[in-house]
Amino acid sequence: MSLNKVILIGNVGKDPDVRYFDSGAAVANFPLATSERGYTLANGTVVPERTEWHNIVVRRDLVSFVEKWVRKGSGLYVEGKIRTRSYDDQSGVKRYVTEIHADRVEFYSTGSRPADSGQSGSMNANAMGQGQQSQPNPMAAAPGYQQPTATRTESFAEPNAEDDLPF
């Protein structure tokens, strides 16, 4: 058994390039940037932030969603497959291109950037036209929520000698 699945969360590098073919099929391409934070090791060595650029390819019914809503700077969640293709350039040198063929595209807000008010950030590309919306962010705290405080009860005040389980 094998599995080819990739999940990326990042920001769009430029507006999608959408192409339509005579057969009625369409394809959209755009770059997606993912970044790892920089950090400092215990010995003082500074490791800088690292940004990777991914070539995203979108086909079928997702193209209309991408064309209408996705713009440079949009935060996206992308699921898909890694595909590598090769071609010969003008000088006859064989070149390889690695692409992510997207099966799912959704808006994603990391909270570090303000949401673009012109976009419907809760729309799921797979659910477009079905009236469904993506799940709310479970990491966001509900307004007015307060963490409960632990209270000590008498039953936990002294250890029970009969209960000496090792776990």
C-alpha cells in the first residue's frame, strides 16, 4: 500500500493564472509560500526563517472557486498530491518540475494577518454551491470564556492507602 498526500498551509504568492481549453476544461496555477520560523539554538547559533515555495495546480470544479476568490496574500489550506513532471527546455536540457495537484482548497487564517474583508473566508472549495461552510477554528477562545480553577476537595486531601496502583 502507498499514499501520496500533502497538506500545506501558507500564503498565495501571486494571483492565480487561469487557463481555459477548447475542450471546456480549465486549470489554475499559483505559487504558495510556507514558512518555518527562525530560532536560536542553545549554543547561540541563529537559524533563520526558511520559506519554501510550492507550485499549486488546480483542476475541475475548484478552478472557479480559485478564480473568483483566491488572490495574492490569501491564506490557504491545500490538500493534494505531489506530482513531478519533466520537459526539455529550449536548449535541450531536461528539466523537472514538482507540483502539488490540489484536491481541496480552503481559506485559512493564521490570526497573524487581518482577514481580507472582501473574501468569504469561511467558504470551503469542495462545498462550493452546496451551502456548506468550513469548521470554526477550535483554537480561537470564545469571548467571555474563563478557564475554570481547580478546587481541592477533602477526598483528595490525603492519599488512600488501599489505592496504591502504580499508574
